[in-house]
Amino acid sequence: MIEMLIVMTLIIILAGLGMVQYRTSVQRTEEAVLKENLFRLRDAIDQYYADKTKYPGSLGDLVSEGYIREVPKDPMTQSSDSWQTTPAEPDANNPASSVGIYDVKSGSDRTGLDGTRYSEWD
């Protein structure tokens, strides 16, 4: 009976360690997807600016103009509507022009494995 108790205790300990590793690997995967999505969105914004000499008014403009197929989901919030956008500086030569999106960040308030908040990632 004692041997059975020892074996069950070891199995529980090993299963607990496996769960921690699994959760960490899932978080690393989500972080990798977030980095890739941020890179792609920022690249599309830069291409839009290079072509039209103005920033897009919304992320939807990138889709409608064909720079991206769809606005990707933020893997931390599981929503494509939670992206936080940074407006561009107004054009001093044309103050009547609309101000577009200069940058995009995650809408999550969670903290990454490196200790920084996802909403602060560059």
C-alpha cells in the first residue's frame, strides 16, 4: 500500500511539472504570434505610407486597400478589435488633412515572460 502511495505521488508531481511546461510553451507560442502580427501590421502601415504619403485612417483601410487580407487577431485578447493604435503627428504643411495610424500595439494588459507588458512591445 505504501509503494502504491509513493508511485501515485511521483505521478502527480511529474504531471504537475508537465502542466507548467505546457502552459509556458503555449504562452511562448502566443508571444511569437504577437510579434509576427505586430511586424506584419507595422510593415503594412509603412507600405501604405510609402504608396500614399499618408497614414491609414484605420486598420480596416489596410484591408480595403489590399495591404493585408484581414486584420489579425491579437493572440493575447483573441480579438481583432482590441489593437491599440497610435495616431501620427499632424502634417504641418497640411493641417486640414486627417491624422492616420502611425503604430499599433497589443490591447492586452497581461505581462510577458520577459516581464514587460504586451501593450508596450515594439
